[in-house]
Amino acid sequence: MSFISSILRLLGTACACGLIAAHSGCSSSKNSVDNGTSGGDRPYVTLGTAPVGGAFAPVGNAIASVTNEFKGDNDWRVQAQGTKGSQQNIRMLDKGEIQLGMSNSAISYHAARGIGTWDKKYDIRAVVTLAPNIGLFITKKNSGIKTLADLKDKRVTVGPAGAGFEMFLGPLLTAHGVNYGKGDPDFTPMNETYSAAVQLLGDDNADAAFMGGAVPTPAVTQACTSYDISFIPYDESVRQQLIDEYEFYQAAEIPAKNKDGKPTYKGQEADFPALNVGSMQLITHADVDEELVYQLTKTIWENRKEIAKQHKAANAINEQNAARYTGTEFHPGAIRFYQEIGIWPEESADSEPAEATADAQPAAAAE
């Protein structure tokens, strides 16, 4: 009887395991094609975005919508999911909770290397390089601040708390002789949104503010319209040093006049040498299926005009920008597609960074 009981017990266990496997989709990898599917081989792709208010959410939503609408023979379901932004997306990719994520390339750069505030190296990969994040510091003309070194002992807004701005502002300010991120900073950092920063400047409760994103950046326009504003210049030798040392920095320029011949910002009289401090990008995990990433990249590229109808930042999905290296290795699936269409730079990681132009490539703030 004990022998028969053992056989029955084994059969019961096998049946139970079979039911569990069938229910779970039999996925063998946390980021395999089957991850998150309701059954069969249909990929269920979740794209992490960011809180409403920035560019990440609408761009991510547009990518999800268009890849579903124009999926062709691909039997996938792509769904955008609101998150806290770059840092959470990277951690969710690492856990296999999402398959795609929006990120700022400076934050991805640090995560891929396990430096800064990251606890380890995250095995993330780039899929598409999107719009630049063109950054500058502004101040009121009567503040007495003429250089970035003058920010010492001042009150400076540095973006929302938890957004990861310190990952690109830290090296930038440190190179200009202003400590930020190591021990006690040389100034008083204030975590505020851009709109709140303008109000603080106007009330003289902040001495300077960092602004980044599209050109024209609405908050910079607001500040220049409301007050007499100066752009704090970068030291040109330091700017070039940063571009040479970090792949996520690229040269950028804010033109004195827009396409209509009017000043880009009220009071601006000359072109301003700025910095792309970290492009918006679409990333994935190294373990995500190569064919899936290839087909997603292909669909995004072939329908980029449809994505741009929903958000202008998608205009940056172009021959000069999509495969641009910003410090994070590209996924093999994306590389294969870019090679097929002839825009993949053979020496991508070692090539000179292209200048980010405000007119050709709409920008997006770090999130």
C-alpha cells in the first residue's frame, strides 16, 4: 500500500506542477519573449514611463500606442506604465517587471557602471536615442553671479527631489570648481520644479536655477519674460573637457534667434554655448529577446512620423540621432536593425559625439 500511495502522490504532484506551469506561461527567463504573457508565445511588453508633467510619459505613451497600432505580423501587446522615472525604470528592468523603459542617458550611464548612487552595475541596453536635454543655469542680472564658480555659498535650485539630476549636475559643477554630491556641497541645493524655481528667483528666495529640456524651455521663457535674466556661461575649456570625458554630454547651442527671426528668449542677444546634459532614451534589459527588440526597433523607426504626431520629441528618431551612443551599450536587436538600414556607426562607442542642435532635435528634461 505504501508503494501505491507513493505513486499516487507523485502523480498528483506532477499534475499540479503541470497546471501551475500552464498558468504561468512556462517562462524560463525573467525577460524572455513570454514574460508577462497570458499564454502561448504572445509577447506582453510593458514600457515604464514617468510621472505626468514631463516628456517621458507622453513619449512613452506614443511609442506604446503606435507599436500596437502598426505591429504588422507581430502578435505583441505593448502597454505604457506610469512610474517615478529613470531610476525606477532601471530597477524594474533589472527585476524583469518591465521590458522597456524611458531614461535619461546620464542616469543610464551611471547605472550601467554601478557608480554614483547605484548599488551595482545594471545590465541595461539602449534601444533608441531620443531628444537632447539642453541645460543651462540662469540668474537675475542683479545677482552678481557671473560664472558657475560664483555659485559657491548661494541658493541654487537643482530640479525635483529624486529625479537624479545630481548624476549630470555633479560632474558638471565639480569640473567648474563647485562641489556637489561629495560631502557638504559648496552651495545650498534646493529641490524644486522648474516652475517653482522661477517663482523663487522672482522672490529672491533663490540666487540661481538649473533649467533643462526643450528649446525654448517654457520655464526659461517665463523667467526671461518676467525678470531681467542672465545665462551663466560655462567655462569653454571645462565644457569641452566634460564632452570629452563623458559620453552623455554633447555640445549644444541655444541660438540667439528662432526660425522666425525673433529672440529665442527675451533679452538674448547672442548664441549661447550650452550642453546636452543627458538625452532622453528608450532602454531595455540585456536579457530581453533579441528578435523582439529588433522588431520593436524596426516598428518604432518605420512609424516614427506617427509617434511624432503625438509628441514632437519623436522628431529626434532620425538618421543622425537614433543610433547615437550616449554611454550605454545598445541591445543586439537594435544594433542589427540599425546596421540593416545603414545608420549604425561602426565605431559607435569611440566616435565623436554629434552636436545637439536645438532646431533639429527637440529636447526633453531628465526624469
